[in-house]
Amino acid sequence: MSTHEYENDKRNETILIYINGEIVPRHEAKISVYDSGFLLGDGVWEGIRYHNGHLVHKDEHFKRLFASAEGIGLDIGKTKEELEEIILSTLETNKMKSDIHIRFIVSRGLKKTPYQHPSVNVGGPTIVVIPEYKIASEDVKKNGLRLGTVSVRRGTANTQDPKWNTLSKINCIVACVEADKLGVDEGLMLDVNGYVSTCNSTNFFIVRQGEVWTSTGEYCLNGVTRGNIIRLCKENEIPVFERNFHVEDCQSSDEAFVTGTFAGVTPVVEIDGHEISGGIRGELTERLQQLYKQDIDNLYPAHD
């Protein structure tokens, strides 16, 4: 199980993908082995939902994309409006209307030789749009995930800033591999000080005595869904705190859940072998799932 479990859709076999001004069938979608993204993981990306003809939380996603690009010294070379038009035209070409998950990628582009310095780059960035028909698994949303604490720690802003959504995800991948070896669905990652930070592919929350806790955010990706869940808690008078806490606080929590762009809010029913909320989805977690879904439907209604 994972937060990225989805219902298989055969239409994805024939999707059209955007690569640097061209829209090509999936089986023809290729980039050069000299591309910075392939060679070095040198680039940035966003995962964006398309719901009822709307790009969900597009402003937050573009803000993070440009902030990440600035952080690694990457000039995307296009405005937010131009990037949005690229995405929408790709969706229109595919005749896609809703229940779409988009992987939007910008690498530093081609190199004339396999070397890390940007001085050997030639031309501009590589821009890719991969839209897929994806609906998150209802079983996972109801039955939840099992987490295990992994040894891989989150970095600092002085190493590789965890707030940058870059293609270089090796620490998260290694955490994912370790989680597999532990026999759990995702890895719970600590920060450099030993406090709980995030999961390998989602943001993490616990519930204790009616209060919702999440990390300070200093060592985790500034998740768009994470931010909106914090907002919804405040709007609905649910106490929410960004603070430091330990694994032991998680293991004895009343409830736990994770958040992400694709699945929204997903319950956690076990942490390091400790059953959470009786091994079932907690009441507050279920309420936040409903609040988040309602918020999305209100913000992005179906077209008449």
C-alpha cells in the first residue's frame, strides 16, 4: 500500500506528453541522455491535480516551483502564465476534464558533456508535462497506512534545502527502500535534531487529545496540501500546532495521518508496530478528509 495507490486506467497507455514544445504519444516520449535531469537530477518539479477543469492550488504550486528553481539557480525562462498555458494546452490536446494528476518537470536542459557545472549546458531548460488519469484508492483512504521510522534523516538548508522540490530525491528514495525492508508502507523520517519531520513522500500529522500536531516545517517540503490542512483546521476551530515532537509521541498518539497532492488526507493506522486509533481511521482524520474534499469542490466547482 502507499498514498500513490490508484485505480488502473487503460487510457494512460495512449496519453500525449509535452516535451519542449512538442506533444508526442507516451511510447515516443524521450529525452536525451545528456539532459541535466537524467545525468544529475538537476531540476525541479510539481505534482498538480486537475479537478473539474481547474488546476488545483495552482498559485501555491507555481510559487513553490519558482522558489525551488531560484534556490538551485535555474532560470525557467517562462512566466507562470506561460507555464500554465503549456499545461492547459496539453490537457486540452488529451481532451482531459477531471481526475487528472500532472507531473510537471523542468530540468536545466542539455549538456555538451556529462559534467555537473551549468557552464557546459547548451540551450534552455527541458520542460515536460505528463498528465495521467488517476483516482486515489478508496481502500487506502479508508483502511490507512503502516509507517516505520527509518534511519535516513532530513537535510538542512545548508546541505540540500528540504523545501526545494527538486529532481534530486535520493534521500527520500533511500528512505522508501528502507521502509520496504521494514515491511511498512512509508518511512517516517526524522530531522537532524532527532525530531519527527515528514514521511518519504508525504507530510505527516498526529492527533493528541483533540490537537493536531505537525513538524515545524523547517526540515520538510512545504507541502501544498499540508498548508491547506493547517488552514482548514484553523477555519474549523481545530487546534493545530507546528512544533517539535518525538517518535514516542507518534507511537502513543490518538490518530495519525499523512497529506499529499494526489491522495489528499490518508489515515495512518500503525507506527513502528504500534497500533494507532485502534487500527482504524480516526474520527478527526475522517472529518479532515471530508473537509478537504468539500473545500476542493467549493474552490473548483464543475463547469455548467
